[in-house]
Amino acid sequence: ARGLALCGNPPCEPVPAAAADAFSKIRTDAGPCAASLEDRLSTGSDSMRAISGEEIALMLKWHDPTNASWDLIADYPEQHMTVHRHKNRSLFSGSFFGRMSARLPDVDPEFAAHSVLNFENRAAWDQQVCDFKTYSAPAGNEV
């Protein structure tokens, strides 16, 4: 709960009645963690379950340069940006599943984090983020 608040996103209180019902269905059981986060996300087997530390570790494996699961589909060296597509085209019913990474050599890490994680400021420049709110949810998670 503290992380998003430090970025300028304190949880809204109280939780709206419509959301409270959905929040009550969030599972907090750890359960077994699949070896592949890709399969886990694609099948939706963990929907309505709080994110675990084990799941974060799986996500970090995606960014490991030795991970051979991704095909490079675009490289923009002057912009310090690459785009990759996952090799398994059956995930997400064949929809594009990719990742983009960018290096911003002239930007302070604190500024970059604030620009992305402060939802009120981000809504000013990111057309896909609008009226973003965070609410406290079970097990110290936020929705």
C-alpha cells in the first residue's frame, strides 16, 4: 500500500459499493505458482487472486537478457528502444503478446518513475490513463 501512496496515489476511501463486492471475491491464497507466467496470464487461471512475490519473480524473468522466449521484431538504436514478440503465438488466443523496452539515458530514474507511477500527472500526457484510482484490497494489495 505504501508504494503507490509514495508516488502520489493514496488509496481512495471508502471503497465504492460496486467495487466492494468484487474485492470480496479476490483470493489471497498463495497456491502453487506456475513455472510460466505466460501460461498463467493467457489461461486466466489466476484471475481474482492477489499478486504474490513469486509472481513478481516470474515477471522479472521476462526481462532477463538470456530469456530465449522472445523474438526481436523492431530495434530503434537511436531511440534506445526495442520491441519483442513472444515466440509462443498460441498464447492469448493468438493475439499479439509482446514487450517493449526503452532506455532513457538523459532522464533521472526518479523523474521517469514519477512520470509513469503518479496517475494524476500521467493522465495529462498518457491518453490511455484517465480517472485512475487506487483502492485498498485484501492482503495489502491495491486495485
